[in-house]
Amino acid sequence: MEEVRKKEFTYRGKTLEDLKKLDVREFAKLLRARQRRSVLRQFQEVEKFVNRAKAKMNKNKPIRTNQRDIIIVPQMVGMKIAIHNGKNFIVTNIVEEMLGHTLGEFALTRGRTKHGKQGVGATKGTKFKSKK
């Protein structure tokens, strides 16, 4: 039987090893316009976040953040980051496919609504039933 090999990940023609060697501003040149603009305007914040996250990983502490607008760069791949959704922290594993997206996209702020049974008075059949 043939061996099934996993296709190697590339982002804009570059492998993950090549991307990890790049500086944040050099990686920004590979991003789409909105993300590129965001990274170039706040590259110091992104670098500071990555350095702080690496320091926390070395101490085996969880990485928690409220910064939902930070663009995911190659240095973050493999990290476990707890992203705040407004109520609590959602733990997210950063993988290669997330490059160029913001952290906030992976911690949804609104939950799914679970519609139960309709209440008394909500339908025509229960319109005249007493509500007590």
C-alpha cells in the first residue's frame, strides 16, 4: 500500500520554518492589506506580546490575554493562548492555518442560542390560557 503523507504547510509559498525566521515587519509584507496595515501600525505591541508569551511558556504559566486585535504571526504557532471573550478566557491552540487572522476571531463573544419550547401565550393555541 502507498504511504499517505501529509501535505507540507505553506503560506504564500513559504514554509513555516522560513516564516519563523522572518521579522514581524517582514512577515507583514506577505499579509493581505487590512492585516498588513494593522501589523505595521502596531508591530511593537505584537513583538512585546510574543516575547511576553515566550517568557510565560518558559515558566510553564498559562498565556492569558485581552488583546483580541493582535494578528497571529509565525512565532505564535504552537502556543496555547487563553483569549478573553468578554466573560471568560477561551483556551486556543495556535496552528499554522491561523496565520494572518486576529486572536479575537477564535474566541467568540456571542454564544449559540438554544431555543426551547415556546411559552404560554406565545402561540394562538395558548392565547386564552391563563398565564398563572
